[in-house]
Amino acid sequence: MAEFDLIEKYFAPLSMDGLKNDTAVLDIPAEHQLVVTSDTSNRGDHFVEEMSAFDAGRKCLRANVSDLASSGADPLAYQLNLALPKDLDERWLADFAAGLAADQKLYNIALSGGDTTGMSAGGLSVSITALGLVPRGEAVLRSGARAGDVVVITGILGDAFLSRLHMPSPPVVLAPLVRKYAHAAVDISDGILADLGHVCAASGLSATLEFDKIPLSKKGRAALKNGEASVEELLTWGEDYELAMALVPEDFEAFQAEANALGVSLSIAGRFDTRNSEGRAVTVLDASGQAMHFSKTGWVHF
Amino acid sequence: MAEFDLIEKYFAPLSMDGLKNDTAVLDIPAEHQLVVTSDTSNRGDHFVEEMSAFDAGRKCLRANVSDLASSGADPLAYQLNLALPKDLDERWLADFAAGLAADQKLYNIALSGGDTTGMSAGGLSVSITALGLVPRGEAVLRSGARAGDVVVITGILGDAFLSRLHMPSPPVVLAPLVRKYAHAAVDISDGILADLGHVCAASGLSATLEFDKIPLSKKGRAALKNGEASVEELLTWGEDYELAMALVPEDFEAFQAEANALGVSLSIAGRFDTRNSEGRAVTVLDASGQAMHFSKTGWVHF
């Protein structure tokens, strides 16, 4: 099937304007800034071969809206760039587009454009660039955490490690509250240790987590008990796409009430401090208050 | 080499803010709209293996800024998404980044973010999403051509077909003049017949070109003479990345004077008309005024 036919059949219906141009023209409301983020997901690496095309589409888009949420940005539109094996089953593409369509509704985001190409060398690569909006000056960065802030985590962690078919649910609905309450935020795409490490590095701080307060899923706790997973595996595995945030302890209760009303749970898992002398940005304490030791801090993509 | 190290070493120096966050926050000036476009370039398909990494970086970026120019948009920033074979020579990446750096200066565009991934399945895919700015309401679309408009083409066509190592030079500097003069515009990425066909379809018109007035390069004319290339091959080959535009004939002289002052040549190659009854959007006339026949109209990506 030719590129134009594929686009017309599967992607034009997802778009704002039918993809009649190579460019999209977008209005940016006054007193807002544009937030831009990109994620590439390759089949066999970022989503497994066994994942349905429907779920693959959703997972690729969710990796991007998750980054928008971490900045406190409301979704606006996304560009979809596909490099597909030339012998791709058209059914795969139909299901992939259906997954995107379902998530577009869920996250209130539209397709603005993109490119569909065949790749002689094989492989299937999905690159998405998502665009979001924040009121001017209100974007939340990694660099804003302050000593004394609590480390607040949304939802639960661990299920992405336990099932490669797990579908993350980034708390995109939380974006306005992230802007309202968080000094700094990051999405947990590379593992809580690595991602929190990024916040510490950007903010010039360290962070200490209490292992028992990290919101691990029931399955995660059970897997730890029966030896199916190690603490390190759960904390260094990415793709849970929850948020880790820094806020003043006094704000937690109000934030929690508002987040719960949106269906998002929050946990205080630790605290940011001035940079410690040991050089380790993120420390995890076990139940007896001893620092736990890990051989790696997160997911290495390359 | 790990993803974060690669980004720090090769891409952070190209960026506006050192890529310290997963998102970039961009200011959009008042009374402007955002123009977004994406192109994916796969090694072996969109740039040949023999092309240097330096030139590959430039060609990938140029395919995108060309689309911005066709909309009359001034370049703002771009996102770079890479899916790389896991055994990639680091030298390749260094040269690729150097090519991007050179073109960033040339086109006044900065790297805002992106993603670098390894692809187990092999293949090398470069997806770029470019962002540009137009004064509100001034974006040039494919749909604005009017019957009686002349078809104006920038630069010369044909060299991209004659050498797979040819480096296109999209006339990005022309963007303000595209806004000022063109009713419709498209970049010639899929071949003049196909791309002009898109304008005709979107505008509900047909177009007639005179073959002798199509600005073919000297090499292209010579290749026609000695049988190295056919007319069809030259007119249906993409990647020249020149612009085809629609404007009123009366404006041509003023446009040409202003374009020449910027180092861009313009040619009138034909005219837009009401849709003809024969169903062919784009007709090319030979020197005797006879319609030329082609078996295909442009490059099919997939």
C-alpha cells in the first residue's frame, strides 16, 4: 500500500485537519508557552513483539504525554513519525491507529502531522513529538526542588517490571495540580532511582527515600516476597510512567485531596536535602534505617 | 556508550538549554502561530550508506526546514529522534552531530530536545520534528492557489536524481517572501509532478507546465541529451527541496527582484487553471505544445 493511501486511511481520521499539508499551523493561546517533548519507541526494545498493535500505539503515546504531565503541561497535539518494515501487515497499522485514537480521546490530544516511511533495513520505530501548553512561567522543571521538600510519587510502581505487556497510565489529568504544587517533577520512565537522580542533579540536591514508603504495587510486594523480583529490579526498571515531584511538606495534604478527587493517589516516599558528602544523589533506607545498596541506578537505553 | 553520555557529548552542545529536562519550554511571540512539520529519514532509503554522516545530518534537517519554508514559516527549533543500530560507530554520531551544528547556523534553528535509542532490529532512522513561526493568519497552505496563478519554482531541479550524494539547499531564507507573495506553496520532496498535484488537489485546480520552462539543471539537461536520465525520471524524483508556488502573474517581477537579492532564482514554469475534464491534475507540454505522458507521478515512500 502506498504511503499516501496509508496516511489517508489510518492517520487522516486521527488528525485535526485531515493532514492536507506537510505542515500544521497551531494557535498558541496568549500568555502561554509551548512545551515540547519526544520519545522514540522501537519494537523489540520499548514494546515487545507480543504486545498488540493497539497497545503498542497507546504505550508510545503515553510515554510522551507523561513527559508533558511532568512539566505541568496540558496536551495540545502530537506528531507521529513511523519507520516501518516494508513487509508490515496492514492489520498491524490499523490496530496501531485504533490504539492511538482511543488514547487521543483519553488524553484530549490530536494528531497534527508526521511522516510514514518504509525502512529497508527492517525494524519498526515509532517517534512521537508531543506539544503541550502551560501558562507563561508556570512550566515545572527538574531544577526547582528545594532542600526540605518531600518526594511525592503518584500511583504505584513495579507493575511495568512484572509484565512487559503492562499498560502504564500516566496521570496526565494532574498537570494543573503539578503546576500548582510541585517545585520540580519528573516522570518515572527510567526507574525511580535514575529519574529522581536527574532531579537531584538539576536541583543540586540529594534525596533520601524510605523503601517502605515507596508505593509498590501489591504484585510488586508479592514478587519481592517470593523472590520473583529484587528490590533493585523494581526500583531501576522504567516505564511505570508515574510522576515523582518535589513540594513543601505543608502542601501535601491539600495536593492529595485535589489529586484524589481526580482519581490519582499520592505518596510521600522521602525528602530532598542539601547535597550529601557521600556523592550518592539518591539513598534508599530499609526498614531499619540502613542505606540499601544497588549496582545500577536505572535503565540504559543504548 | 550509554544514552546519557551520548546526549551530553554530542547533542547537548547543539541545544538551547543543555537538554537538562525531558521537555523544552518555548516562547511563542504574540500574534504568531506555530508551524509544525516532521520528516523521517532512514539510512539506505532516504540517504545512502555512502553518504557521510556529516551530510546525512544536514540532509535530514534540510528536509524539515524545507517544509517550514513552503509554509512561509521562519525556523524556531527542532526535536531529534534517533533509532540507531546498537553497534553504531561513535564516529558516525560525532560527524552526524557536526553536520547538524553546521546547518543550525545556516538556518538559524536550534535543537530543543529529542530521544536517542538503540534499535535491536538494526536499521538507522532519523525523525525530526521542526517548529517554525508565522505571523498570525499568514501561513501559506497548499489549498490557496487560484485559477490564473502562475506556477513559480525556485532554483533548479534534477540534481537530486543525478547524484544520490547531492545536498539540497532549500530556500529557507525565502520564507518571508513566500508569505508576502504566494497563495499556495509546496516543497518539491516527492517530485514536481506529485507535489504540484498535491497543490492542485487541495486547491481544486489543475496545472499546466511547459517542459522547456521547468528549471532543470545543466547536468539534468545534459543527462536528458545523452540518455542518462529520462524526462519522467527527472520530474518524478523527489529530494530537490526547491519550492513550487502559486502567485498572481503581476507579482512575479517584484517577487523575483526580492528573491534574487537573497540569492534565490525564480522561474515561471506554468499556470494554474480550473480543473480540466481529463482528470489529470498536472499536465506537462513539450516544445510543440503536446501533452507528455508519464507512467507515474512521483516518489512512493512505502
